Amino acid sequence: MTTTTPPIAVDERLAAVGVVARILKRPDTGAFIGAAAVFVLFAITAKVNWAGDFGVWSSWLDTAAYDGIVAVPVALLMIGGEFDLSAGVMIGSSGLLLGILTTKYHWNIWPAILVCLLFGLAIGFLNGYTVVKTKLPSFIVTLGTFFMLRGINAGLTIKLTGGVSINNIDQAPGFNFAHKLFASQIWTKYGLSVTVLWWLGLTVAAAWALSRTRFGNWIFSSGGDPVAARNVGVPVARTKIQLFMLTSLVASIWGVMTAVALRGMQSNEGVGREFEFIIAAVVGGCLLTGGYGSVIGAAFGAAIIGMAQIGIIDSGWDSNWVYFFEGVVLVAAVMLNTAIRRRAEKAR
């Protein structure tokens, strides 16, 4: 009598995944497709040599770096399941603090920069600690921080200067080296700023940490399922606080870089930019619910914003359409990322 051996069930976790499915499952795939599409759009519509003129590339890369630098920690924070709506106003706060210390108290610029960075860490710690201890939504906590810092920026600047800006930071001792490090051009012929290197460096470092370190695993776990993460020993509270501190720190660094580049600071600098940081992260594949996303994708998201702001002008369109374009890109990117993830799951 012949007997047939029943087929051995294969654990789906061990099943082979095709190359296409692996590519589609990456959170930054949609952002790359979107960036390529936007580039082609403006290569067609722009009245200048968009694709072949490195001066044009420098323009949109410099613009993208403005959002991309802070979008890096914002993306990490969103993957960790939280928001920070005070990141934009922190740019102005740290720049104004630098101006006060160097122009009103005549500090050397480097101790002043150190104080600005410590200030950023302190604000980030307060945001993170408040969110963790009170269990309030980070949206509410950081929105409160946003309004408090905005009020301080305007009120303190008017009280000290009688106006809405602090100028002449370039008179501070040590300014020349700070300008070379934070605001110089690395390719003078085409006007490429050193800020692009800062952006790329932060992106690479954060992407490596997210994918290759234990802290990166903690970020995904904290955002995906914090209860399960705590049960397996992940320090969820500490991880979230550290991510808030990183976000405020990088925003402070960018505030210093902006103040050095402009040799002054307006009291409303950075206000509203927090939404562009979030747009870059969401376009890059970061879920609003946390636990999923990509720093590389956020870089593509920032590139899309930079290309839009320069490309609309180069195409001869009204610059007010930039905001409309960013809104369209945000919705389209979320829809594309969702479709790609669903397609990847079916292709597995």
C-alpha cells in the first residue's frame, strides 16, 4: 500500500521575498519616485536649463537643506511615534539667543554657540519628559512650547532692541571661523553651500543608526508597539526623550547656522517651517502612527520641497503656488506610499 507524505508547511517568515517586493516594501521608494517625477516636471517646464545647469542644482539643494537638516531628527521622532511642532520656532530661539549673547553681552561666538546647543537640549528634554510623564499627546505639548517660544522671541527681541531683529553677529570674536564652518560655499562657481554637506552627513549618520544600531531598533519598537517594547526591555521613555532632545538640538544647530549666514536673526525666523519638516518626513514614508519610516525617504521629501520652491520660480509661475504644490505632494505621497506598501504585501 502506497502512502503519501503530507507536504511540509513552510513558515511564511522564511519564504523567499522577490527583489521587486523588497524594493516596494522600502518606505523611501515612494519618495524617490516622487522626487524623480518632480525633477522631470521642472526639467520640462523651467525656462532655464534645469537638468544641466549645476547652478540650478545648487539652488534647489541649498533650499532643500533648509528643510532636510531638521527633517532628519523629525523623521526619527515620527518613527518613534511622536511629533514636535516646536522645531521651527527653535530655529529662531537659538539664533536670537546667539545674537543676544554676542551683541548685548559681547561673548565670543563659540561659548555662545555652546549655550545655544545646551538650550536646545534643555527644551527637548522638557518636551520629552512632559510627554512621557503626563501621557499627553506630543502634538499638544509641543504646540504649547511653540507658542511660548514664539512669544518669548518676539517680546524679548523688542525689549532688548526696540525692533524685531538682532543684527551685527558678525562683530563677535570667532565669527570668521564659524562662518566658514556653518555658512561658507564649498563650490563657489555654482554657489553650493556647506549646509548641503551638513544635510547629507546628518542623513547618512541617522540612516546608519536607524538600520544598524540597537538604538535604531528601539526607535522602531517605541513607535510601533510601546507596550510590547517595554515588555521585552526596550527603554521606551528614555528613547522618546532622547529623540525630542535630538530634534531640538538639531533645530538649534540650524538656528545657529542661519544666524551666522544672515549675520543676524529675525524674531519670527523658522515659524511655520515645522510643517515642512513634517511634510518631508511623511513624504519620505513616515507613518503618523509611528513605527515605520525612513530618514533617506525624508531626504527625498526635502529634495521635493526644495525643487518645488526653486522650480516654480524658474518656470515663471506665481511663487504663491508653492504652498499649494506642497499640499498636493503631501497627499499624493501618502496615497502613493500606501499603494506601494499594499502592492508589496501582495507580492510577497
